[in-house]
Amino acid sequence: MKKLKNTAAALTAAVTSVVISVAANAEGGLAASKAVTGTKALLNDISNILLVVAPLVGTACIVYFAVRHGAAEEMDQKKWKQRMIVAAVSVVVAVVASALINVLVGYYQ
């Protein structure tokens, strides 16, 4: 628990220092700084890639798990069915996260 608190404190300090340095070095306002525009472009690119890759990989995993489920013994079928459910939920979470990133980036434009 102590290690987690120390890590959280270090992460908070690092983020605070980055935010302060960006605000101090932003010429013409924070929105025009290279750090903000670069971060916005990076998040937009990650969101677009996630929107394409997550359903493809998730579908491939679900198909693989379904094949293994069909070929498995009765005891192992529960495990493969659970993996299919986890893969489907993961795809939904990834697509929702991508949409959320797009919404957040849209506020900066």
C-alpha cells in the first residue's frame, strides 16, 4: 500500500510539473502551444487506430475462442465461453473508450 501511495505521489508530481512547464512555455496561449496541439493530434490518432484495431482483434479472438469451445471437452467449454464473453466486453470497452477520447479531443478544437 505504501509503495502504491509513493507511486501515486510521484506520478502526481510529474504531471503537475509537465502542466506547469507547458503553461510557462506556451507562447500565445496554452491552446497554441506545441505540447497541447501535439497531444491533441496524438490522442486523435490513437483513438482512430483503436476504433479500427479493437473490433478486428476482438472478432478474431472471439472466433478462435468459439472454435476452441466447440472442440473442447465439457469441463473446458466453460473456460472458453468465459473467454469469449471477456473478449466481447473488451471490444465494447475499447470502442467506448475510443469514442470518449474523440469527444474529449473535440472540445479542444
